[in-house]
Amino acid sequence: MKKPCRLLLVATVSLVQSAILGAQDNPKPESATAAVLRAFETHNIVTIAEIHSNKQEYDWFNSLVATPEFADRVDDIVLEMGNSLYQKSVDQYVGGEDVPLEEVQKAWRNTVGLIGPQSPVVARFYEVVRETNMKRRGKHQMRILCGDPSIDWDKVTDERDVIRYASHRDDSYVQVVKEEVLTRNHRSLLIMGAMHFLRNSPMRPEPSIESRLRRAGAKTYLIMSGTNTPAAYGELDHRFDSWPAPVIAPARGWIGKLPARSLIEGGSQFPKPDLKHGADALLYLGPRDRLILVSMTRAQLAGTPYGEEIVRRLKILMILPLDAVFADALFPEKEEHPQFPAW
């Protein structure tokens, strides 16, 4: 009678272990806003490796910063799309002061990280932070910190003037976070392109920004934005089909095994790193074929000082004349178009 009892016990333990492993292999997605708020309970810095100019992501960013619990808890939002030369104007603007738009918009239009026209979603994000702060007069205020180098495009005359700033973009971002966030014991949301944050990337031999901040004493939580493309050639992973969006899920189980770059690029030939070695979690924005890129249109730029300045910068960098594909990408006819049109 003892042997059957032992067999029953072994079988029971095996079933329990299988159930635990199964639960771990199927991480439960959580409301993106709730997940970020929870991350700030145990981390002073939450980093989001973004998909640039994505409508779904910036719609969520706008909702996030307008959430009272976020605005109560978070001190700073550090942006890649912000020229630190204009930090004073940005502080005044998001603080609710009267600042001429043509002055403050230089912060997001005059970066060295983006030579072409800036997406309208970025301007709207600055505006939402301003609106949220103005509704919270007398309460805790959020600050936008500009992480890009302080290039003055009015003084740029040749390619060398650009290169000396462009080669130190990560250094500038790290320095801003160290000086304005870590030394002040602030809690901050960091937003930047994925390749600047992604851990263990074979394409970047130097440490990522997030790794450098951890070495400086920051307790970081790295969230990578993405969609339902697990591998090269744009194939779709239908395990995401039942997920609402946006949601955040920890980088473990089957999600952790997916190639990180493929998730953020809508399909990629790079298998490493997988998500669990590249980030802490995935921000799922929705199916690849529904993601939308937002751009300034050709009509909005034609004949304007900003449009003429973009052309001047392209000439300095010897990118002109443009081929048809590149010209349409920089100066599209429509404001919204597919994020990943090639598949």
C-alpha cells in the first residue's frame, strides 16, 4: 500500500510543478498604465524603449501622464526628442507660463538625433504635460528634461558641426539623468529609441544607456515597445491575438524567448538578444498591421521656414538630392500611414 501512495504523491507533485511552470510560461498581460505605476513602487527609473512617431504609443503616453497617480508620483520625463539648449523654455512651457510656441518648439524640432521633420505626436506630448501641470496648480508638477545634445542649428554650416554633437548623444542623455534625476533622488520616466536602451545588443559594443545608469546607482525597469512579430520576414505570432492593447507583460516564459529587435521593428533578421536578455518587460501596442506612423505632411512643410530649414540640413549632410522613396518618407502626402509598410 505504501508504494501506490508514494506514486500518488510523486504524481501530485509533478502536476503542481507543471502547473507552476505553465503559469510562468504564460505571463499575464496587465494594463500598461497600472504596470508602470506598479514599477515605480520599486524602481526610481522606468525606461521605455519606444517605436518612434507611433500613434498608439503616444496616445498611451498622453493618457499616462494625465493619470493623477502618475502625475503625483513622477518628477521628470526625460526625452530623446528634446534639445537641451532649450531646457529653460521647456521648463517655462510645461510649467504653464506664456512662452511663444515658435521658441519652445525648437526643443523638439532642432534635435541632432532627427534631421527630418518631427512627428506631430511629440509636440502633442509636450502640450499634454503642460495641460496636466496647469490643471494641478499648487500640486506636484512634472518636468520634461531634454536629453539630446545642445546643438544650435543656426550656427551649423557643415557636416563636422553635426558630427561632434551626434557622436555624443548617449553621453548627453546619461549626463542629464545623472545631474537632474539621480542627484535629486527623483523618480523619472525615460523615453528613447530602443537601440539606446536595449541590453546585450551585439550591434552596440558599448554599454547601453540603461546599463550605464544602473552602474551609477539607478534602480531601473526597462520596458520595450513592440508588436506581434516574433521573427524575421514579418511572420505574426497569434498568441498575441487575445491581448488588448496597450498592455505590459514581463519578459519571461514564451514572451522572453522572442527576439527583441523583431518585436520592435515589425520583423528583423537579428535573433539576439531575446527579450528576457534585452529588457524587463514588453509594452504590446497592438497588431503590427494596425500600427500607425504619424508625420508632418508635405503640405504642412512646403514654403514654411521649418520646411526650408529641413532642406538646408539635408544639404549640409549631403543627403540631397533625395530618391523618390526617401523623399516620400520625409515629406509624405498624408499625416498617418502604416508603421511597417514593407511587409
